[in-house]
Amino acid sequence: MSKSKSFSNTNVSLTPQIFYILLALATKERHGYDIMKQVENDSQGKIRLGPGTLYGAIKRMLEEKLITAVDSSHSRRKYYQLTEKGRTLFNNELQRYNEAVELARRRSLLGKPAVAKLVIYA
Amino acid sequence: MHNTEKSVAVPITYIFFKSLLLLYPDTYRRKFEEEMVMTFEDMYQEKMLKDGETGIPFWFHIYMDIVANAFEQHWQLLRKQGLKKYTEQTLHINRYNIIGGLLLLPFFSVFLVDIIARIAQGDVTHYNRPVYSLLSHSLLYWFPVLFTWVILFPVLAVLINLFPLIKNILKKHGSVLRFDFIRQNIISLTLLTIGLGFLAIILLHDLGPCVVHGLLRFGFGKLPYILSFCRNA
């Protein structure tokens, strides 16, 4: 996904960072550091967001209305949660991944680790 | 860790990170600065708890992450606002600053050449004879031209940059000493300081090196004698 690509079309493919942020927010609302840790865990350490990259992505996702900020009553922290649009985009991406994995399985490609990795990040 | 609400007790790291955030456009910083600082504090504390120290890779990661993202935010803003609006509203550079900068450019260039030549010869208190000889035989040192770039241009640059500054002071009333005011007028203030600095060099260019030379040779105890000697020299 190029930087200028808009999410107005909910079938557009996502960058790994945006995908993992949406994945982190799919289960519950989280604040910045919580998102950062969850992304690192979910990606098994492959994606490590710094504060700059994280908030750059958050700003973009707020502008595109994929997520929304929620003020917490017991904390100065701002929490973020998925919007309907964000959830649809995330589900569409999961569906695409699922179809790709199914296709790879039918062609017996999943046993080959290098190929499986290529399919997931295609 | 996730519920940290206060700044970590290491002000230097906090100041360093806050300073890095100055690279961002104002609008972005106003919106995300507090959250970014809290996130950084959590990262820092976790690293300290885990390893007992941060180390160069940690700081390199933070530095590169912020610099790259700040650049990206500026680029996005430049594309969104256009060059004119971006220069004025984000970089706080107005047309008076550009004119002032151009007026100071000839003096700055000659000053830079002079300083480099002095450093190259290993004695900053005396001018470099070959370079001075070259410059003094050029058009730059013909009196009308010399007067223009040495006196007239710096004076004009100072006056031109005073104009937006006074306008902003009148607009802001009592908040002149606030950080935001200084930041929004940093280019005008810098050009004003450089312009006045250049004029001071012109007035003191014989006295200054003589005093430095005297202080290096005889120490601060002989300052009155050195000043008197240099004034008459």
C-alpha cells in the first residue's frame, strides 16, 4: 500500500503495520503503548513500532475513520477502538488472507515454509 | 507499566524525547505530543526494568523512528497545504525572513570564508593573508559595494525582520516571552541576532581579535590594560 492510497475502498490491501494495529484493536480498545506491545506479540517480534511510526499510523487511521479515540474516565490516556469501517476493512483483509491460504493449501504449498511466508505477505 | 501517569524520574531522557518532538509540525505535535511522551516513558521504563540500561540501539531506534516520521508528516503537510502556505504556517518563514536572509547572505559567505581561512592557517586571531589579499582585490572590497554588503544590507535585514516581530508582539500583547511565541518567530529572531552580530563584528573586528589575543597571552588579570592597549592599537 502506498502512503497516498486511501481506505475509502474497503477492499484495499493493508500494510503490515496497519493490519497488526487493526488486529490489536479487534478484540478490545487499547492505548498507544498497549497497541505497540500487542503488535509486537502478535507479529512474534517481526514488527516493532516506535512512537513515531505508531502515532503516524494512528493519525492516518483516525483521518480515514478506521479507528476512533475514546477518552478514559480513569486515565489521562487516550484509548482507540475500531469503527465499523475499520472492522469491515480488517475482515475483508482476513478474508483475503484466508482465501490465499486456502488456495495455497489446495496446491499443497503450505508445507514449504518459504512459500507460505510469501503467500501471507503477498 | 501501562498505567504510568507521571513523567519518569530521568529528566534528561524526557527532555531529549520532547526536543525530538519539536521536529514535528505544530498541529501534529499539539495533537499527539502528550500521548507520544507517555508511550515513550512506558518503553523506557520497560527497557530499564528488563535490561537495567537502555543502550545505543534503543536510542538509535527512537531517534530514527521520530526523525523519519516527522519528515513524513512535513512532506504530507507540504503536499496538502502547498509550498507557500506550508512555508508560512508550518515553518514560520515569511517574506520578510526570506528578504532578510538574502540580504545577510553576502556577509555570511565572506565571514565563512574568512573563518575557514583563519582556522586553516592555525591562528584565528589574525586574518589569512593570501585569502584577504584575494578578497581585497575583488569587486567586493570596492568601497560602494563594500559599504552595501557590510553595513547597508545587515541594517536593512535587521529593520526588515523587526517589522514582523513588532507586528506579532502587538498582536500577542503579554505573551511575548512564552515558548510558543519564540518558536513561531524563531526565524525573525535568529536573523535579527545574526544581523546585529554582523554589525557588532564590523564595529569590533579590530578590537575583538586583539582582546582575545591579549587574554590568551596575559590572562584575565590584565583585562583593563589589554582593553586600553587594543583601543589605541
